[in-house]
Amino acid sequence: MPEPVTVQLLTRQGCHLCVIAEETLARVAGEAGAPVELVDVDADPELQAEYGDRVPVVLLDGREHSHFTVDVDRLRRDLGLG
């Protein structure tokens, strides 16, 4: 059985793209049974310095997967959904 994938969404308050990404990510990751962890970049000075205004960012197993929008086709493929 493959190891579960860690899915994180780097987000911040008041970000409309983050809301859309969260909904999309929850739907697609949910199909794969992968929980999504929301991470507020403004709560961590290192993340804020690294990502600044480049949110939302999707991380799979700690590696950047996509930013601004969720690359649904690539995400489905990387989660083993087809």
C-alpha cells in the first residue's frame, strides 16, 4: 500500500484565490482520501518571506506543486486518480 501523500495549502486571510483553491483542493484530494492541511503564511515569518503574495500554493509532500490556481489535471495524476 502506498504511503499517504501530505497535501498542504498555503493561504492567508482575505485571499479570494485561496478560497477557490481550498474548495478545489478539498474536492480533488478528497477523492484520493488525502486530507488537506491549511497553513496561514502570515503566521510563519519564514513562509511569509518565501511566498509573500504568491498564494495560494499547493504543496505535496512539502514540495511546491502549483500556485495561484490548483492544476487539477496534474494533481489528479500525482494523487493516483488517473
